[in-house]
Amino acid sequence: MTTDVVCRLSPEGEELAAKREELARLETELADRELALASLKAELAAFEGLYLRRVGILYAELDEWTARLPNAYENDIPLIALDIFKILDERRFVERSFKKFFQSRL
């Protein structure tokens, strides 16, 4: 003859056990999401640094050309125009990269 002890939970005990399981699952999910958030924040900070460096260089070049424009001779104007188009094209590239970064996160 075997004597097994069977412990039955009351309905309140069963509900409490289910709530504890749900809490454990939610805490795990929260930890996963917090890790993902920290990762995204680090990616964003890295991207912002890159963006600011690239745009900063472009704005410095643009300021330099803006300062040179009033003093430009007629034969310098085509070269200045080409450089300005180059700067604007690089700026568009940076803006597209910035938009793609955020769209890929949605």
C-alpha cells in the first residue's frame, strides 16, 4: 500500500499560482524589451554621432562657399556651383539614411 500525499489548491490558490506564472512571464518579457530598448538607444546614439559629423562637415563647407560667393569671379562660378551641388547631394544622402534608419524601426 502506498501512501501518496496529494496537495490540492483551493480555487484562490490556483488563481494565485496562475497570476505568479503570468507575472514571471511578464517580467521576462519586460527584461527582453528593456534590453531591446537599450540596444536601440545605443544604435540611435551612434547614428546621431555619424549624422552630426557628416552634416557638420557639410555645413562647414556650405558656410565656406557662402562666404566665398560674393567675391567669386565669373570663371569661378561654375566650380562653386559644382561644389554646392555636391554638398547638397551629400546632404540628401544623409537625410535619406536618417529616414531609412527610423523607418526600419517602425
